Amino acid sequence: MDRLTPERAGRILDGIREARVLVVGDLMLDRYIVGAVDRISPEAPVPVVLVEEESATVGGAANVAANVAALGAFCRVVGCVGRDAPGETLRTGMAALGIATDGLVLTDERPTTVKTRIVARRQQVVRVDRETEADASPELAVVLAGVVRDSAAECDVVVAEDYNKGVLVPAVIRALLEAAETSGIPAVVDPKRRNFFAYPGATVFKPNAKELSDAMGDRLHPDDPAWMEATRSRLACRHLLLTLGERGMALQGAEEGHVRIPTVARSVYDVSGAGDIVTALMGLGLGAGASVVEAALLASHAAAVGVGKAGVAPVTSAEILEHVQAHQELRPL
């Protein structure tokens, strides 16, 4: 494949609207408290933030789902939320975005994960987290695994989004991979360290540079096909997609071999959520019948659009297609 043409990108984006995506993972509520700082507290050497605005958005695996829904695809999430006010806010927020929430499991054993960011003068002053990182109990894992199996049978692709908050435990991971194999659909995995090696057979395994380096205990060699193939083999995935920030992505496939996906040089406003955009587009692309290389190229274009926006904001099909048309020099290396 030479490059992703606007015509081919348009056909994939059209096909995405018919895709059915299952997102499984750690759901979060992102809260923002924005204000002004004009003095230091007399009680301690810390700034005093005068609150001007408060807002809440979906985060974690729910942000991947938001990107899927924003591109017109059907998306169902499987995860758990606490029986608490943040959980209700998160459920309402996802439903408002068009995300199917009938796969949510309400639980009393753990609170809804909430990350509260206090921002002044466009700078984050502090972040306050309310969460538990403990694994879901065996009883909760059985329930989640059952919902995954039932939901995967109605979808075209399953996406695992792990933030080490306890949902993607081995029993749920096995259910996810087995359901994907049984249904003959791709499984895209965005891993974290705790269960990094628990996804044998995944269609696309998508760590970032730090995650892969920490897990392998080795320096990365993304431009060395032999090293990439040895790493893919050790992870037992069909395709290893290593994201490298401004250096693009390195793809090692069982069939395609080694492919480098570059980025387009552009102004970067905010990298928040770029990884979620790539995960969403990989799942959507494969669910719409694109090849892994095509999906990775489309994801690169989408991420470039995303980092040009302030904050965590989904990208649209029109924005992606416009970027493809404007940057036809982007091609696999």
C-alpha cells in the first residue's frame, strides 16, 4: 500500500457509520474546576483558586466510546460504575453522547472513578483522584465476563481499554478474547502494565513507548524489524502497534511485516486523549473492513486533528477527511 487516498478514506469513514463496536474497560468521570489565581493562601504556600466554572466529561474507556459514537458508529460499553452520584453523572453523560449503556454493571463494592482537575490560567494546579485500583472481585468479574460474551456476539469489533482500575482482570480478558474468536471479529487492546502479557491472540495490541519499555525491561528499537517481530511474537498478538508520540507509530504484523506510520508536522495544542483517538480509530477501521495499515493511517490523521484541539474532544469524519485531503504526503514507510 502506497498511501491512504482521500477516496479510500471516505469509503472507510462511510463504512464506520455501519460498524458496531464493543468497548470494555475502566470508565471514568473527568471533572474540571476552572478559576483565577491572584493570591497565595496565608495558610500554606499554595495558590488560592477562585472558582469560575465547573464541568464534567466522560473519561477513560468512556472517552474511547465517545470517539466511536462521534463518528456515527454504534457503541456499547461494558464496565462498572458505583452506585453513587458520579456514577449517575457518568451514565447520563454517556447516554447523551449516544453510547449504549445497557452493558454497565452497577456495584456497591467500588466507587466510580473520578479525576478532578483544578485549572487556573490554562495550567493544571492539582488533580484529585477518587478511585480504587483493586481488581474487581471474582463475583463482579463473572458478571462482567458474562456481559462481554453476550455483547460481543452483536458487534463487529471489540476494544479493550485498560487503565489499571480493576475491570480488565484475567477472567474478563479471557471472555473478551474468546468471544472475539468465537464471533470471528477483531480484538483491539490498549494495555496497561498489570495484565500486559494477558492478551495472546489479540488482533492489534497497542502500547505506547513507556508502557512497552517498562513491560519488556528493555530499550525500544521501533525501527528494527527483527526486534519488533521478536516483541510481537513474545506478546503473541497478530499485530503490534507501538505509538511513539511525535515520532508516529511502528506496526509489526504477522502478514504485513514492519511498517512505520509517520505523523504530520503541525501545531500541537493539547495531546490529551490522542491515545484514545488512535484506539477508537483502529477499532472502527477494522470493524468497517479496513486493513490494519489503512486503519493505522486513518488513526494517525485523526490523532493529528485531535492534538490540534484544546482539551479532550472527539474528532469528526469531516475533520479527518479534510486532514487526509490536506496531507496526502502521509504514507507508510
